[in-house]
Amino acid sequence: MSTSTHLSAPCPASTRKGSAPLRTNRATTPAPAPRRPDLERQSITFTIGLYLFICTALLGTHLLAAGHDDAQVPAPLVTTTAPTGATPSGISLPTGATAVAP
């Protein structure tokens, strides 16, 4: 038989030092304190939820805006017709020559 003392066994009263009470039956001990919140899991869940919310909002905005194609197109800033006798840019004419419009 072993001569070692199990750690959960109460110490004999003669060898105890201090004022701590002896261990009692576990059935009479108070219930453990409520669990603390798991902050890492909560932060991951929040981040994923926020990401999904933003994606859904952007997709909804895109789909709603796609149905409104009745916006006016602004007039072009550059004209494509040249007045009569105008010289095309980048071409130099010999001195005294006149450009002929097609």
C-alpha cells in the first residue's frame, strides 16, 4: 500500500497551520460564479456581421441605382464640327496657301 497522501485528502488537524477551514463536502459548496463573456468570439462575430452588413448595403445600393438610367447625359465639351476654312491642328500649311474644307 502507498504511503503518500492524496492531494485532495484533508490534512490532519495536528499538522494544519493557519486559519483556513477544512475542506467540506462538494455538495454543500456554493455554485461557481457565472462564466465571463468570451470577448474574442464576440469580436469575431461582430466583425463578420459588420462585413456582411456593408456588403449587403453596397449590393443593394448598386442594384437600386442600376434601375435609374433616365439621368441626362451632359453635353460634350468638345465640338466635332469645324467652321469653314479652319485648319486641322498639327498640320502646317506653306506660306500663302489656304485650307480647303472637304
